[in-house]
Amino acid sequence: MITLLVVLTGAVLLARGLKNFMPGDKRLFQDLQQLKESMQEWKPELVPISSEELDTFSFNQEQRSVRKRFGKTAKGVFTTIYHEPILAYAYKEYSGPGHKAVLFAETREKSYSFIKDKKGVRIAAGQRQLGTLKEDGKLYSPKGGKAIATLGQSANQLLPVRTADRELGSLVDKPAAQNDELGQRAFQFVPNDLAEEEKDVFLALATLELVHRSLKS
């Protein structure tokens, strides 16, 4: 009986592992929905993101957790420098070739979804496709494949997000050690007149970078 239980347990674990090895798009979209549902308890606490809140967006996180089993999963809530929750996220990475992953992030006003595969990271803001982020740091339009934004290389400890028209703001590259009660601001030089699509592009690229850093720490 014990041997049978061991065999059955091993079979279940193997099935779960294979399921996470090379998921197709259907599975990825299903998992995105599960990630969304897993963080809904946090949404009512999020403060709206106005120009002032963008200016106080920090590297601080609450509710952060990272687990490694058949890939990697992570959750957390970024806060302002005043420790107000401002953006929640949930992440899932799959084992196997292709380095596939999904990320769902949510502010008080809007959700952002990310699907990573060998072609890049497909990004959507709400129901609108923003484009695909490639390894060259450029976000390409879903229609026509034109580069519409760039996450720049580090310069003066800043990672600027630029469109063809202007700079949308910069992400601080290397957070400094903090000795005071306030956390360090994550963004600098964000214009206070960003259009909705510009704000979506900036927040999407910045969120992706922030979560990637968090997973490495």
C-alpha cells in the first residue's frame, strides 16, 4: 500500500512538472487569469496613480513572496515612499526550454499583463495590446512591427523610457541604501502631462523591470 502511494505521488508530481515544462498559449492565458484572481484581495487597498503618486512610487514592497517548485512563482505589492500600496503583481515562470513566463500587474485603475516566450514579451494594458518587448530593449507595435518605445541603457544610474516623441520618465538603475524612514523613489523625470497611452507604456516597461530585479534579489 505504501509503495502504491509513493508511486501515485510520484506520478502526480511528474504530471505537474510536465504541465509546467512547455505550456502553450491557452495554458499561459489560463495562468494569467489565475494570477489575477490570486491578488484581488489587494486591489481595494491600492491608491490611485496620479502624477503625484508616480513621483512617489518606490522600490518598497509589501506582501512579497517567492517560491521555487516546477519553475518560480512570486507575488508582491509595490508602495509609495509613504508606504501606501500602489501596484500589485503576481508572476509565474516555467521550467524547461523557452524561458516562458507570465506576469500580471494591477493598479487601482488598470491591469497590465505580460507573456514571455522566445519571441519576446507580449504586453497589454487592460484589453489593449501595447506591443512586444524584444531583447534589444525596444517595444514593437502589434501592428506593423514599428518600434514605439525604448527602455534605454543605464546612464547616470537611470534607465530612461523613450518614445519617438519624448522621454516618458526614467527608472532609477541602482537603489541606494536607505537610512531614513522613507523608501527611495523608483522613478525620476516623469512629466506631469503624460497621455493615457504614454502612462501605460511607461508603467508597463517599468513594472517589468522592477519585477525582474525583485526576482534576482
